[in-house]
Amino acid sequence: MKKLTVAFQGEPGAFSQMAVNKLLGQENVKIVPCQRFEDVFRSLTDRKVDTAVIPIENTLHGSVHENYDHLLTFDLDIVAETHIRISHNLIAPPGVPLKQIRKVYSHPVALNQCLKFFSDRPELERVPFYDTAGSVKTIMEERPEGAAAIASSMAAEIYGAKILKRNIEDDPSNFTRFFQLLRKPAKKPGPAEGVTWKTSLVFTTRNVPGALFRSLSALSLRDINLLKIESRPLRGKPWEYLFYLDFIGHVDEPHIGKALGHLAELADFLRVLGSYPKGA
């Protein structure tokens, strides 16, 4: 059986790979790690992979704005979502004790989510790195003296490293939401009984009083549950904005179709990014 090729940003062992495993399993999947988020989107668009998984939002850090922008630039479908608990671990090469650690490498977001850990250990220097799992790979390959990394337990296992201290994040309510993407037109089921569906879209309005209010009324008049609204700058038009929405419902449901038709009449631009089962 041909394996499904899946692109994600980061090295093997990144939290994005954990999302891949949760969404698609491990048995019939071939991972394709990419250095940048743009590389993930481009590899799927260029048919180098079958699907892709990207982070879109973290409960502490907020939205991954770069990926919101890529969703607009690359015409792909969101077909699934999932949530991953982000548990940060202090990781070092085997045989290196905690008392010898002087530098800790990791992605800047991960470092900033472990501030209490560093506050209690002022002797430790934080070293920003391009990727959490990549920081483990580097300390295992290069063995810099007194170096450790912050990453997932999966990364420690993959690279043969040792976890010195588990769950060092400041807040245990640390989750990241991930999207699975496919090329259009994606083959996906319509609304099914017993499944809660979500839809994501992006639109712009004319820069006139009440334009956003009237646009959102297309949903509220039909009792559609709006889950999130995110604004992003509209490139080429200073001080004008794109609005990204998530709401409960599937585009094939009649009342959703009517709401989108109403919104299209009010918006200057409208694109549905995908309908997908609500993730766990």
C-alpha cells in the first residue's frame, strides 16, 4: 500500500508530527519535514506531498499569523482539525546531569512558555533556535558543552536523548490547534448526523460605517454560532483588514448556504477555506 505523504514544519519529533499522528496515524504515513511554513504550503500546492498539517492557534501564544496569511495565498482546503497538548521537557544527551546545564536551546515560543522554570534557575541561558525538535537534534549531533533543549518527549525518543525534567511549561492549559490541508477540490463528506462541523472563511468589507456589523448579521440572523473572528492587515491597502471567521456548521447545510450568499452580497471578497469535523 502506498503511504500517504504528509508535510509539516520542523524536524521529526516536532509537535506538528504529533498532530500528524493524531489525525492520520503512523502506519501508512510518510512524513516530509519542511524548514518553513511556506515550504509546507508550497510542497502541497506543487503536488510533492498528498496532504499537510499546520499549526494555526495556540491557547497561550495566540494565532500563527503567518499561516493565516498562507491560507489566503495558497488556495487549499481545510479538511480536519485537532488539538495537541503542548508539554515542554528539558532534554539533554545521556549522561549529562541537570547541574551541568548552562544553555537551553529551543524555539522562542517554547522558551517564553517556560519563564518560571528559567526564573528559578538564573544560571541558565536561553538560546533561541529555529525549532523545538531541531534543538534536540542539534545537541545530540554537536554535543555543545553544558547544552540542553526544550521539546516534546517524542523528540527525546527519536534522537536518543534523555528527559531531565518533564512538564516545565508555565501553564498546563497549553494547547495548539492544527489544520489538515488538501488540494482543491478536496474529496470530503457532507454534513452527517451526530457530527459537529465547523467552517472557516475569510472576507473583506468596504471601509464604511457598520460594514462589519452588517456582515456578521448574515450569521446572527440565522442563529449561526460564531466561534472566532481574527483580523489581518490587507496587503496593499493600509489600515484595511481581512477577517477570518470560524463558525459551527457545514457549507452544504441550507441555512449556512443562505448565510454565505447573504455575506457574499455584503463583502468585497469572500473565500470559504473549508468545512471540517470539530476536532478533539
